[in-house]
Amino acid sequence: MSDLNFHYNVVPSGVNVSTRVSPQEDLTQDEIVDAVATSTSLTAAQVTSVGTALLQQLILGAKVSRKVRRLFGLLSFSPSCGGVHTDPDFQPTAENMNLSLNCALAPDGHVLFENGITFQRDEVMGTRAPMIDRVYDGASHALNRCTAGGAFRIGGHDFGLEPGTTDLLRGVFLAPVAGGAAVRVASYSDWTGTQIMGSWPSPITGAQVLSVVTNYSAGGTNRTGIFGTHLTP
């Protein structure tokens, strides 16, 4: 059950320490819609309609490289791209360009976010652990999806060493939310400290819990990171 505090962990960072968000339960669309409907004269259906139309316009603007500055005085949005290519005349796609939409707080947004915030430290972690921030499904071109046999890209940090092909205890795993044994992803095309790319196993049935198990030195202790959002096939 979530509370009204900002939760964080303290983790090692060289000879110093740093902090990582300790996520609470996901804020759902229904919660947002109900809160807006309660604070306005709109119905839940109207909030959903307006919210959908607003986000669609943001995405359509990003498709033609347009930024949105200080939307309602609270947020700014800008498209971004990246990727590494050997030839400047490569054929661009949404996937190999690493297209994304970045969000930043505008001045009034900073005031709203920071005013009255209370912090709660959950843990002082003696060792690093992988943190998953984003899961992109290449087949559906959607976040938080897992298409059986399709490509994926996982973003985050502290993913550690790439596991060997015969190392069945480390790697990326999917476990059914409804219960059952976890399945290890067997195919990786890229594994760095901040990104893992590969192909989902097949078949996939029902919602899945995604986890990354890694280590940071040969023979080191396994460290596990679990993504807070369930993936849907």
C-alpha cells in the first residue's frame, strides 16, 4: 500500500554513496482520472477523453520534432534520439534511432513537486543492484509489453556483467504473475551497464514479472532487480 512519502534507497557510488528511487505501487490511470474528476466538474469519461486527446497531440508533435515548453506552466516535453551507427547513411527506424519523449518540470512544476515533500529512506544497500527503468517491446513498439519471440530493449542502470550462455542463474527472467516457474531469456544481442537488448522467449501466456539477475565481478554474489510494472503479452 502506498503512502505520501518519497521513498529512496542509499547505494554505493565509488567511495561515496548515491540515492535511488524506491518505487511504491504504480499510479494507475483510474486513480488519476478519479482524482481529476473529483476536483473538477468533469465526469470520468470526459477526463479520459480530454486526457487521451492531450497526450495524442504531444506524441504527434514529437513525431515532427516539435518541443512543448511549459505546458500549463508545469511540464516541458521534447523528442530525443540516439543510437550508434557505423554509416551516416544508415536506414533510420524508430528502434535503431532510440526514439523517446523526454519530460522535464517547468518552474511551477518544480514548486508543486518540491513543496511539502517528505522523504523516507527505505534501505542502505551494501552492494549495488540492477535497476530497471524502461521496457520497450520491439514488435508492438510499446512500453511494458512482451511479444513472444519478439525483440526488446530494457533501459536502466547497474546491469553488471553479461551472463554466459551456460549461466542459467543470471540474466533476464519472466515469471507469470498468476504463478509458475520463471523462464530465462536465452537470446541477447547487447548487454551494457545501462541497456539490455535481446528477444523474448516463446510462448508467453498472461502478465509477467520481469527481473534481471546479475553480478559485478567474476564469482561475485548474484544481485536481483525486479521491474515494478507487470508486462503484458
